[in-house]
Amino acid sequence: MTGEAGFTSEETEARKQKSQGFYMGVDLGQARDYTAIVVIEMVRFTSGQELVTELHLRHCERLPLGTSYEDITRHIKNLLMPFEDEKRELTLIVDATGVGRPVIDSFKEDHLEPVPITVTGGLTASYDKGEWHVPKRDLVAAAKVLLGKGQLKIAQGMPFGAVLINELQNFHVKVNLNTGHDSYEAWREGARDDLVFAVSLACWYALKQKKKKRITGVMPIIGKVEKRRDWMML
């Protein structure tokens, strides 16, 4: 007997997902750059004897070029409202590198409690005065490794989902043979990477919270998002 999306009823029962919380990553664009917003959900389920953790992309968008920071703040507040109304836990992670500071201050004034992350060229992540400083390699690796292992899921038909995958494919690691250091040639260097950055922020922080108290719940309600099994792959 088959159940949801072709799974047997026993498999469907075994794969019942428990939500571990939602994470909104925001890459704040400048005048000529897009602002990208994504929401991922961390879920856990059992597969046979194994406890599996996955990150599911639930929302993905680019705001129009030239959107004011006031309108960005207002839009993000509107996206957060359903989570507040249904008492679902969502963490807001925002790029604090460069222009992000005024928007982060605005979020704090509105009691949204953002997690600021500044991209650095260092070797290790550090936390100081309420802000994370994270090497770019760590952020990129968070999304790319998860996707490579099949643990980051992007549903077919997700708005901007295909664009995000294209951005991920445009990342190429370069290694300096003299220093052994790696670099990411598409990162903040002309090619569109705003969606990758937003996803990387959310993934990196979600993985840090992986061992926190589990939160049970149902699927999110940003727009019309469905349970899906038809995931896109690189």
C-alpha cells in the first residue's frame, strides 16, 4: 500500500518529520545589488535505524533592485508575522558586512533580535559583542557540503530555486599552491551570488544550533508552500 508521494504507509510513518526550527538568511544588497531572503527549516526523521537531519528550503526570493532599506525591513517583518502568530521558532540571520549595519540596528529597534554575521578572511569563526565573524570558506562550505550530501533540499518549482542552483554551480574553489589557502572566485566578485550568500548564512547558523532542544511542529506558512518530495539536484 502506498502513501504520501509514493512511499509505503510504513515508510511514510517512519519518515514523519520533526521540525527543529526555521532560519531566515538575509543578504542585504546595495544600490546595484539584489537583496536576497531565504527561509530554511531543519527537520529530523528516522530512516530505518538512522536519525536523519535535513535542511529544507521553504522560501526564496530576491527583492527588486533599488528597494529601500525601510521597505526591506517592513517586508521582513511581514514575513516573520506568521511565525510569531503560530509561535514557531525562527532565527533571523543577517549579513552585517558593509551596508547591513543600519538595517540590523533597525531590526533591533523593532525587537526582532537578528543574528549579525560579518564575513572575514580569517581561519576560524569568532563571537564578540553579540556578533559573529565568520570566514567566507565556512559559509560557502555549509551550503555546498549539505547540498552535496543530499541534506539541503530545494523543491522543484520553488521560486528562484533554479537561480540558486545556478549560483551554486558558479562557485569554483581556487587553491593557492604557495599558501594552501582557498578562495571562491564568484564570492562577492561580480557574479550573482546573493541567494547563495543568504542560504549560506542560514545553513551555517542552523548547523551551529543542531544540538539545541528539539522543536516539534508542522510545515511553515510563508505563501503557499507544500510538503514536497520532488527535490532539485545539482
